[in-house]
Amino acid sequence: MTKQDIPAILSGLRAATPKLNETTDKANDAVRRIERLLNDELQLGVQSEVVISSRHKTPKLREVMSLAYERYRGGFRIVVKKNEGTTFVDERGHSDEAWKEIDNIPWAECPRHIKLEAFERLPDLLKQVSATAKDLLDRTDSTSKAVDDLLSALPIHDESLFNSIGSFFGGSSDVVKEPETGGVSSKLGDVIPTKTVPLVTPKVLSVPSKKR
């Protein structure tokens, strides 16, 4: 580059800068609106991640940069993460990688070049969030049905248990019932119906008096 080239370079920068600023502003607004949608309106709270780039720093050390939607300091954010994987051979002779996180920054706080590189993967991240939410919903429906089946198979009230207790003490097993409208008020203001509770009358044993 010569001195004569500098004016042309500066002129090109002046022409490109407004466009670059405009693109960055639009990306900032898009990410802000998407975070608001996911957190405030949908309240999804499901973690998802897509890879932005992967490169080997050394033959046994790999760095992966990814765009993720995950919990960050108490709330869910769209973040850019960097992880390093070190290749090793385990005791069985199999090759594996040990990973550690080296960076985790909200997208909005990243340098401009990282922002724009990661922004290209935003549509893929949203697709992954949607797929993760659907998978979670399917598994929740299946689990809910299994729990309902389990609860329906459990005995709610076994009166023979209370009768056995009464017989053990040798007394009658009279039953005391609350009025139909009776109940105990909970702290939340709901009325909890009282259960039928057996009243056990213990047998009174006579003790012979001692002769004086």
C-alpha cells in the first residue's frame, strides 16, 4: 500500500460505515424483540444451542463457538459461548474429548464482528428452540399420563386398616363423621373436607385391689 492508496481506502470506509451501523442496529433490535418474545410472552425457559464455528487451535485442542438460548444470571438470554475440547485417550483406549467453557457472553454485549457472525445462526437457533419445546411437551404429556395411571391404581382410603387397629386394642371402632359441609380452612382460603376418622374406644382393664 502506498500513500496514494490511503485516500481511496478512507473513502471506502466512509461509504461502508453507515451501512454497517444500520445493519448492526437492525440486528440489535431483532435480538431484543426475540428475547422479549421468548421470555415475556411465551415464557419458554428451554435451553437450545447451535454451533457457529469450530476450529482446531492445536492437533488436540478444538475451540467451538456457539449461539445459545439459556439461563444467564437469573434470566434466559441469547448468548455466545466458547468451549474448548481437549482430545484424550481413555483407559479402554478410546479417543474422547474433555470440554470446558471458556466464555459465555450475552449476544448484546459481544463485539460487532462476533454479533454479526452469530446473527447468521439466529434462525437456526429459533428452529432448535421450537424443536426442543415440542419434544419437552411430548415427553411431559407421556409422563402426565403415566402419573395419572399410577394414581388411579393407588387405594385412596382403606377402612379395614382402621378396623384392624380398633380390634387390636380390644375396643369398638365407632366412626365419627363431620357434617357434610364441614371442613378446615386452609391458609389459601380453600375449605379442605375432613376425612372420616375412626374413633377407637380402648378396653378398660380392671385391676384387683390389694388386701390390707
